[in-house]
Amino acid sequence: MNPGTPYNLLLPRSQDFVSLGLVLGYRYPNPLDRIGLLACMQLLWDRLEPAGYLHAISRDPLPNTPSHRILIHYGLGDAQVSWMGGQQIGRGTGAVMYEGNVAEGNITIDGFPFVPVDAVLTEGNLIMGWDFGEPLVPFVNIPPSKKYDTHEFTRRTPSAQAQMAEFFITGSVSNTCGGPCHAKPPMDGEVKPAREYGRLPDKVLPL
């Protein structure tokens, strides 16, 4: 599944918030009021959700906590957690991105250091997106159609699974797509255990 933050960015763009959003709309019919309310609520959510702790993952760990490395995946067309939220996590953790990373429509991705597609990373964090050929998401703060939701797709995609297996087992990361990641929507239940990539002994549980 795809991570994202902050909530006030994600909620209006999520199918998971549609019902609650309608309730909120009855009380606050002006969309500017609703956006302002979510922005105020974010001041409370910062204490509990990823946005308030991104700095502590790698750069400035909490007391008695080691620094961590993370691998961030997201899928274009996600109707539950917007790809913008994934990129916010990437920027907040200082993640790098492979050159040619897929983008939504004609958007220019910025705020990331780019590395060559053949680079093998042994330190730092990486963010990577997948394009499953689904329609463009709305370029306003409303959710995409459930019909084309890609939220579960990345973890079910062989190239993403291979990259995760390499990262978890060896600590290094390579571009398992060999360039921009374009993939077909995976079939339901299509999740391969990591040992199928030939890197895990049988006694280790599947990822």
C-alpha cells in the first residue's frame, strides 16, 4: 500500500473520506471553510501522524531511537492516498528519486535530488512511483474514481516486490524497472513471496 501525509492534503482527495466529507459539507457548505477547517485540524494531527515525525526518521531520530532508512512507493491514480502525499513523505525525509520517475500528466516533479537510473543506492532514502495506465486523477482536491483505484497495486507488482526484497534483505536499492516504472494492473491476489526472487532461505517468512 502507498503511504502519504499530511491528512489535510489527503482527505479531500480520498475515496475513504467521501462519506464524512458529505457530513462536513452539510455543516460547512462553503468549500473554503472546509479547507480552512482541515488546515486548522492539521495543527492537532501533526502530533499523531507522519507529517510531525518525518524529520525523526533519518535526520534527527527521537531519543534512544536509531536512524532509519526507508523505501517509499506510490502509484499514480491512487484513490485512497494521493501520490502527492507520498511525495511529501519523500521530500520530508530527504529521499532521492531515479531520473525519469513517472509523473501525473504534465506535472514537473521537483524538490528531489535525482540519481541515474542505473545507480545502486546503499545509503539514504528512495522514493519511486508506478504508472499503471489508469486515467489521470482530478487536478483539484476531489478524489479519483474508485473504479481506477491503484492503492493496492504497487505491493502486488513484481518490479516493486523485487525492489522491496532487495532493500529488506541486502540494504541496497536498484531500479528494478530499468527506467520509468510502467506496469499492468496486477490481478487480485497476485502477491509473490520474496523467496521467489531467489534471495531468501526457506526458513525466512515471506514479506
